[in-house]
Amino acid sequence: MAAAEATCPLTSEVGVTGPCTGMCEPGAGGLQGETRRRLARYSALRGREAPAGEFWDVVVITAADRQQERAYHRQIADKLARRELPLGVRYHVFSDPPGPKIGNGGSTLCALHRLQQLYPGALSSYTVILIHAGGYSQRLPNASALGKIFTALPCGDPVYQMLDLKLAIYIDFPSCMKPGVLVTCADDIELYSSGGLAVTFDRPGIIPRSLTRPPWK
């Protein structure tokens, strides 16, 4: 049977489904080229020890409650067993405390407190990505069981989930920042082109980054 063809939703290229060969080849500059390069870098790290400074020291995913936390732990353990994630990285899932909803701000503070308890003397030397994924995905039934962070995407071999895509999108950041925490969410896809400019996080305090897009045509 002939292999099916599909348009890659991230690079707008037509390629053979499965290995996603067109998307994962390094390309020229611009948005598509930089996206291909980042995806290729991440794909090369899956199932391998991440070299120091080239990937996150700690990956944190937040969960809405203990039940969701256990489900996320199981998914990460399965992905590590299948060698779908970079190795040698500290992966954690932290659930929000029971009671009233505390939002992403409260969840961030709780996660940072847990990290400080786990790494009291070393946290200040780590690069950390904190991905908020504590929703129940009630408006997206196919993601309600495991959350959007583990939703399968039509890319990659093995198939990417949103977690893989988030790690791939930001793969340039650990080598361009001092120790600190990048806070992001599990339900957005942020493709960007640096236009040849260096993206650095080398100042103390909170550094916001915004993405602009052209108006709808």
C-alpha cells in the first residue's frame, strides 16, 4: 500500500506521514526553516542523554489534582521507557493543592516551592521549563482523559505529543539564558522566527516575551 501524504501543520510541507521527513530536515531561515531546525534538534535528542547546557535541567508539568498528577506521571514514565523524551533530565509533575482554584499564578508559586524543597542548594543553577497543564479539557473531549499536554499530533516519529512540541519549540532557550524558569502553557503553539537576532534571557528579574503576528487577511 502506498504511503499516505499529508501536509505538515507546522511547516506547511507535504511529506510522507510517519517519520515526518520533510518537517524534520534542517532548512533555510525564516519561520518554516527555524521551525524545522528546532524540531530536528529535538528529534535528535529523543532517547539520548541531553548534553549539559543544550536542554532543560528540569521539566515541570502542573496538574489540576492528585488524580491527574498520577496520570501525567504514568504518561511521562511510558514516554521515557519508549525513549521518546530526552534522557538525563529531571521530569516532575506537581498538582495544585486541594480547595479553591488558584490559577496559573498560584500554581507557579506552588511549583516553585516544591522545586525549592527538592533542590534547596541547586535550584539556582538550573534552567527550568514550567508547563501549565492543569485543565480538564472539557471543550476538547478527545483530550479530556489525559489532558492537552499529551494530545497526539500529526508529526514526528515516534508521534509527537503536545509535550514534545513545547519542548521542541523552546529548545534554543536553555543555551541562551542564565539559570531560571520559563513559564508557558500546554494549549498553545508558538512558532517564531528570530530574524537572525539573538534571543537572550540574561537579565535578572521577570523577562516577558511577546509574539506578534500580521493582521488577518
